[in-house]
Amino acid sequence: MRKVRPKHKELSEAARKRANARAYVNTYLRRGLIAPQPCKVCGEEKSEKHHEDYDKPLEITWLCRTCHLAHHTGVKQNFTLE
């Protein structure tokens, strides 16, 4: 995997910004400064991080996999994170 995965400097600017935001949040998680939350939409305990704006890496919304995919694909017509 290390042979085929692009180096950080080889990523596009947008991909580098996403990678940095994810790494920043993962560091906070490992240090115990933030804790995983249930899905904001359906309440599922197993959730993942969602960034609306990668310039604000600590502003995350916790979504389960189903709701996260629905948000990105627009499956649910009235899907809101508010």
C-alpha cells in the first residue's frame, strides 16, 4: 500500500486539506479531547465524522454510515444537519 498511495506532497490542495482536517480530529480523539457521539440524525451509536468545512477541522457532525452516505448522495430529500 505504501508503494501505491500518493505522498502527502503529491496530493491536490483539496485532498491535502481533507487529510489534514481528518488527522487533526483523529489526534484530538486519541488524546481524549473530543469523544465520539451518536448519529445526529437517527441516534445510532456507531457513527463517523463528517466535515462541512475542512477549514474548520474541529467542527464535525457525527453521522452513522447510512446517514452519512445519504447526506453525500442526496438520497433523503429533506436531510438537514441542523
